[in-house]
Amino acid sequence: MNTLVQGNARALDSGVLAVVLTGFVASTYGFGVYLFANLVVDMRRDLGFDYTTVGLITGGAQIGFLLFSSVTSVISRYVAGWKISLASTVMTSLALVGLSISNTIWLSGALLILLGGCSASVYIPLAEIVTKGFSAGLRSRVMGLISSGTSYGVFINGLLVSFLTMHGGWRGIWLTAGLISLTLCVVAWYLLRNLATSEEGDAAGEPGQTSDRHAPWLSRSLYLTWGIAFLNGMALLPFQTYLAPYLRDELGVSVQDTGFIWTTLGAVGMASGFLLGWLADKAGVRTSLALCFLSAGVAATLVFTFNNLPSFYLAAFLFALAFYPIFGLVPSYIGQIVPVSRLTQAFGIANVLIGLGGVCGNFLGGWSRDLSGSFSHVYWVVALLLFGQCAMVLLLGKRE
């Protein structure tokens, strides 16, 4: 009877932990990265700054993302992953609260750049936490759920903006987001502390497994995965960045239809991470990754091949089906081929490569548009890269 009760309690804790870790991503990406775009008009009116400043802030946030990714991959060798992720979420929470009381754009800009960095240092250790906290048969679907956290955060953003803009203003929205995030931190501290205590107890009972710090971790599959990570950023991020400009400015799609297409992206993204993660747990991570790249490649092909609304909606569906799960499946696969003590470091390098790929892809995409006068070439190249990644996945070692 006691065993049954303990098993149910652990299952409940695991379920709550999965929700809390998803909340981490919702807070750091949904609030920390994307909320500013919803509030920039109101903040400009009160704080007085131009769009050049907005560009400097968003560019600085990307630099912060790359810097924190690099630092996290280094310090993970000396600090437990759960401590890095929790501390970063606490910093995110305090920065969100700080934005609610900031009276200068310089302080607000510094806090937003910090939020961009924390989005990396929160996410990178999550693969290690999931590997330690969940059984092998559940890890991919948990990482898939976590990777969809951005969609949930953006959805909550919409609710906060809708209900609080007229009542509490933009300061009230930042404050509410910060308090939600702080509440998650309290629950996460309790769960992650218990997880760490349990690990220490298990390690004490099994001296032969106390550490895999010196185990080999570099492999052909890992190098190939890092290459895929770079191409992820180079292909997927420009797809998202230039979709609305392509549809509206070049193809003449209305503002309303473009908005509904983006709504499709968000709605599908809220479920796709868990669904593809479930498939990965059943059929293997490589299979799910290949399907994701195939789906996104078909989506890019639809965008530049057909100029009609049904094709654009289908492209949005196929892209969202792939986009959010990919960022959970990559760390899931890394967790299968790398010792847990090196997992945060390995995924940190992958995260840096994703960011660098995104910078290169967005720059080359914009340059190509100016050079050729059309975004169609961008999506042609994106489709080619995605189909290429599908082939690369087939070369990965099988470690299911």
C-alpha cells in the first residue's frame, strides 16, 4: 500500500514538474521575449523612444541570448543544471517586475536584453533536468510539451493585453507576468530540490554510477546534430521572420487573413510539441525529427509555389506541426548520445549554433530580398535546407 501511495505521489510530482518546466519556457520566451512586441506602442508613448531604439534593444537581446548560451555551456560543468535554470527564471521574474516600475528606456532596454539572455540559460539545462527527472519512455513527450511553452506564453500574453491594457496599463501587464513567473519559481524550487535530493540518495546507493564526468561524449552523431542545429536556425527562423512581409507586401494577402494564419501557427503549436514527443517515445526521436523536417520543407514549398489562401493555411499548419517539436526533439536526441553530466554543455553548444544560424539566415534572407526583389528565393532555399536536414537525420546513430 505504501509503495502504491509513493508511486502515485511521484507520478503527481512528475506531472506538476512537467507543467512547471513548460511554465519556465512560457515565462522566459512568451513573456520575456515576445511580450515587448505587444506593449511597445504603449511604452513608446509613455517613455518616449523611437524604433531605432527598439531595433537596438531586440538586437541586444539576441546578443544576450548567444552570450548566455555560451556561458551556460561552460558553467554547467561546475553547477547543477536545475540550479542554473531556476536562478535564470528568478532573474527573469525580477526583470519582468522591474519593467513594471522602470521610468527610463535605458533601464527598460537593459532589462529586456537580460531577458533575452535568460531565455537561453533557462532552456539549455532543461534537457538535463528531464533526463534525470523522467523515465526514458516519457522524456521526448515532456521535452515536446516544454518546447511548446512559447505558444502557451504567447496565448497568455494575448489574454493579459486584452484584459489589463484598459485597467492596469502596460505596467500592470509586466507586473502580472512577473508575479506569475515568481509563483512558478516557488513551486519549481520545491520539486527540483526534491529531485536533487533523490539523485544524491540514488548515487550514494550505487557508487559505481556516481559520475560519468569523464565518460567519452564527443561523437560523429553529436557533430552531425550540431550541424542540424545550425541549419535549424538558418532555415526555420527566417521562415517565421519573413512570412508576414512576404504574404502582405509581396503577395497582397490582407492584414486580417495574415493574422488568422499566425493564429493557426500558435494554435497548432500548443499541441504539436506533445504530440510529436509522444510519437518520438513510441517510434523513436529520429523518426519524429525526420517527419518534422519533411513537414516544414513541404510548408516552405507551399509558400513559394502556390499563391492562394488555402495553401498558406496548410503551410502554417505544417510549419507549426514541426517548428515547436524540433526544439524539444533535438535535446531529446542529444540526451540519448551524451552522458548526463555533459548534456547541458552539449545542448548549450547546440543552442549557440541555433542562434548563429538564425542570425545568418535572417541576414541572408533580407539581403536576398533586397537583391532579387522577392522573398520566393528565400523560401526556395529554406525548403532545400529542410529537406537536406531530413536526409541528415537518417545518418544519425540509432540510440533509442
